[in-house]
Amino acid sequence: MSIFRSNKNIYAQLIDDVAGVTLASASSLDKSVSSDATKVEQAEAVGKLIAEAGKKKNITSIVFDRSGYLYHGRIQVLADAARENGLEF
């Protein structure tokens, strides 16, 4: 799972490195994520969405790539939400 965080949004992708394809993605721009929520709440929703997308594709074990961001704040919340919803890393 690769993470990208901008000042306004957060994105997560499940990527198959061997084949070089994106298997699933979720972001704070998705319609199911409330735009009125705080950035932390949006990150939690994205973590839940990416875990659910992984489950649909029978993905349970991943490697977490935080893309150089500190494991703090929105990155940590997203990772914790993904773990709580079934992804193992």
C-alpha cells in the first residue's frame, strides 16, 4: 500500500510491484468520504475504504509504504483504520 498526502487530501493505493499495476485505490476525494469531516476523519475513512477494497480482491497482507512521511497524524490514523478493517502489515 502506497500513501500520498497533500495539504488538502490523502490517497492510498494497493499496488502489485511485480506486475506494476494498481489493484485498488481510495482517496479523500471519493464520494463516500465526507468533505465536511476533518482531515483526520477523512484519513480514517480512506483507511477503511482501502481495506474494504483489498478484501474484495482477497488481499489481506500488504507492505506499508508511507512514502517518506512520518508515521504520525493522518498517516498513522489511515494505517490504524486499515489494520482495524482487516489488512495486515
